Amino acid sequence: MRHSKKFNHLGRKKGHRAALLKNLTQALIKNKRINTTLAKAKALRVHAEPIITKCKTDTTHSRRVIFSYVQDKETVKELFAVVAPKIADRPGGYLRIIKTGFRQGDGAETAMIEFVDFNDTYKNTKNTKSSGKKRSRRGGKKASSKAAAPVTTSEEE
């Protein structure tokens, strides 16, 4: 029975599962986006979000703690140099999972997992035209232009 077993074992023993999540984390940090199965993507999000949170403070201790999870110097450098400045003001939710359909061979549900701040397509950008002056209707200017017409005086008197 699996009472109080909250995480997905992914059909692997502990050592194999840890190696899988370590390698997926390295690939995600280096490439900023990877395609995998939905179950692995959900397990990776639970595994990687605390690691990404630890990279907000750039200390020797946090670098060593992250290295103990990732086991790759280049990935740690990439995490602190490129990823950390972009996610500095975000309070959580660094990763996004997008379902991409079913795999041809075995029918497994696939998904794309990516960093939220590294995708420019999904960013909410405000329209630059509307954020300036207040717009009014076209017909409203005619009435105000008649009232503000300059008065001419004749100097021949």
C-alpha cells in the first residue's frame, strides 16, 4: 500500500530516480526548455524549484548546496550568472509545464517544461499606444474647435 507516499516514483529505484532528476535539472538549466513525459516534468518541477529558489542568494554556501544537487560546475555557473538575475523578483513558480500531446511509440503524454522568465512569447506586455494620453471620440473635437475659434478685429475703423 502507498499510504502517505506523495511523490511519483517514476517506476525506478531511489538511485536511478535521483540520477534521472539530476540529469533533467542539468538539461533544463542549460537549455532553459526541455521536452519530456508529463510525469517526469511534474517530478522535475518539484525537484528543481527549491534549487532555483536557493540560487537567489549568491553565497558560497548556497553554491555548495546547489552543487550537491546538480553535480556540475558549469550548470551552477549558468544558474547563478544567467538565471538568478532574471528570477530575482519572482516569489516562486519559476517553471511552466505545457502539454504537447502523446508520443507516437508508446502513447505516453508528453510535455514541455521551461523557465517562465525566458519565454518572450507568453510575457504580458501592455499596449504602448493606450498608455499615454486619454483618447476621445472623433466627433468631440468639432464642437470644441468652434468655441475656441480666434476672434479677429478689423483695424480699419
